[in-house]
Amino acid sequence: MTLNKEILSKFKLKDTYYNRNSGGFDLEYIVKNEQINEFLGLENQPQVTLGFHGSNANRGYYYTLTVEVDSDFKFVERISE
């Protein structure tokens, strides 16, 4: 699945955060997407929260992609240097 500006603009923005001291950011979207649900085995789940998180702090630069279903289930993939 490709995620770009065009695709993300179709999703409902849930929350944003930016810390100019650390360069940290969070973008969260409410998503209804069959591909995501199929990949995670969530066929009966109407929507999930898709999150993009990142930082450029002293510990190193990284991005994190999250898919949150509810407080009991969260998929996390971290991409770092």
C-alpha cells in the first residue's frame, strides 16, 4: 500500500502534535481501509487509527508507523537510521 499526500488527504485527521525543540511530531488519522484490515486480520473492524510519529532528538532520527485498533491492540513499526 502506498501512503502519500493524496491518499492521506482522503482520511480524517484525528490529532497532530509538533515539538520544535526536539523535532518530534505526531499525525494520527481515522482510517477505514480494507488493505490495512486484511493485513492485520481485522476484517470485522470498521476503522483504525493510523499514526505517523517521528523525532530528530539527540538519540537519533526515527519514524514510527502505528495502527491502533483499541487500547488492547496496537501494531508498531519503527524505522531508524
